[in-house]
Amino acid sequence: MDMVSFDDVSYTYPNQKENALKEVTFQVKKGESLFITGKSGSGKSTIARAIIGIIPHIIKGNLEGNVIVNGKNTRNVTVRKLATDVGYVFQNPESQFFTLTVDQEVSLGAENLGLDEIDKRVEKALQLVGLEDKRYESVFNLSEGEKQKVALASQLAMSPEVIVMDEPTSNLDPKATDDFFNILWNLRDKTLILIDHRTYRVPEIFERVIVMDSGMIVEDTDSEKLLDPD
Ligand code: ADP
Ligand code: ADP
């Protein structure tokens, strides 16, 4: 079953002439782990914004084709409605923090959606990212790597099928980066999409790599067959 499907998707940002995405087509199966790479400006973040519904609902612009996530056409559901289907983690966790303590932060999204069993959700999510012992700490006392795990846990608490991560480790040192990628093994029953412009080390969990250039997919292959890593 496809968890994410791009069907001939083209997209132009408001007041731009050049397409940020050009006839992009790909499918991601349930449980698959996909690494999306390509140089800056190639369209990677635009794909992430389209999957979580920010495009077209918050950043309007001109979207052609269809993006289907867990059976829902993103055109027809709100970003809020998609939150239990797809979670996301961006580069700067702090810009995603609204509260003070780890448990408050992790419960916030699930609470806002009116989901049940908040305590259980928080506990499970913190377990998955290995931060049970930081449950009552202030998020602002955590290391950068721990903050990024909190950001991930807050998405996991909404039990999404798909997790989109856009350059989640670009502010982390090599040790924290390894650490972050390692906890992804705890999530391998989910559909994982990781965006990173660095291809010199695709984390082992990602079996498949898509390479973007100028808004187009130029390669879609097994990660072990990826040619010309820079
Ligand atoms: P990244 O390469 O990490 O995706 P960018 O440097 O492309 O980030 O973009 C950083 C921010 O600037 C994003 O919020 C993006 O939406 C915005 N942005 C990028 N290009 C433009 C542009 N041509 N006009 C307006 N905003 C832009
Ligand atoms: P990447 O994530 O690979 O760096 P992006 O998806 O951010 O690439 O950008 C793809 C293209 O869209 C680039 O030309 C970029 O300048 C443009 N772009 C990105 N965000 C915006 C935005 N908010 N407004 C206008 N143009 C944007």
C-alpha cells in the first residue's frame, strides 16, 4: 500500500515564474524508508511542505497534479486533519517549541487534536526516542540533539504513519547526528522520509534514495547503487 504518492506534481510558489517542482511522480510504500537528496534549491523542502499539506493550504501558489498521503488527497484535507497521518521534523527544533517542559511539549500536538490517552502517548514517544529520563526537564536545558528528539517525539505522540524529516541533523555534531539516525531504527514500522543535501553517508536504514535537481527527480534507486555521492 502506498503511504505517499506524488502524481505528476508541479508547483510554483506565489509570485514566482520558475516551477519549484516539475512533473514529480513517485510513491512510497508503507514501512519504506526514503532518503531525498539534491543540492540547495532543487526542491527537497518543497516536497516536504507538499506532503504535510503546508502546500497548498498555507503557502498557496499553484499546485498541479495530486499528492496523496495515507489515502487522503492533500488538496481536500486541512493541515490539522493530516497531523495524525504525517509528522514532520525540521532543521531548528526550537522554532517548533511552544512550552517549557519535555512532557508538555510532547503532549501539545496530541492534546490540541483531542486525542485520547495523552500520558500513554507521551511515555511511548519518549521511549521511542530514548528520553524517558528527561520527561520533566525544561526543553531549553537540553542539548541540540535532545531537542531534536523532543521535536520527533511530539510528532510520534500523534501516531502518524509517515514521518518527514527535513535536514533534522544539520545543526547537530557528528555524534548527535549518529545518535539521531540510530533512534530511527525504533521507528522502522513507520514510513520514513529523510531530506538531506549530504549524500556522503546515507544512514543504513534508508534503502531507497531519490535525487532531485531543478525541481525534477533525476535518480530513484537503491541506496547501495547510488552513484557519484559528493
Ligand atoms: P533550504 O534550502 O534549507 O530548504 P532555503 O534556503 O531554500 O532553505 O529557504 C529558507 C527559507 O526561505 C524557507 O522558508 C523558504 O521558504 C524561503 N525561500 C527560499 N527561497 C525563496 C524565494 N525565492 N522567495 C521567498 N522565500 C524563499
Ligand atoms: P531545497 O529544499 O532543495 O533547498 P526548496 O524546495 O527549498 O529546495 O526550493 C526549491 C525552489 O523553490 C528554489 O528555487 C527556491 O528558491 C524556491 N523557493 C523555496 N521556498 C520558496 C518560497 N517560500 N517562496 C518562493 N520560492 C521559494
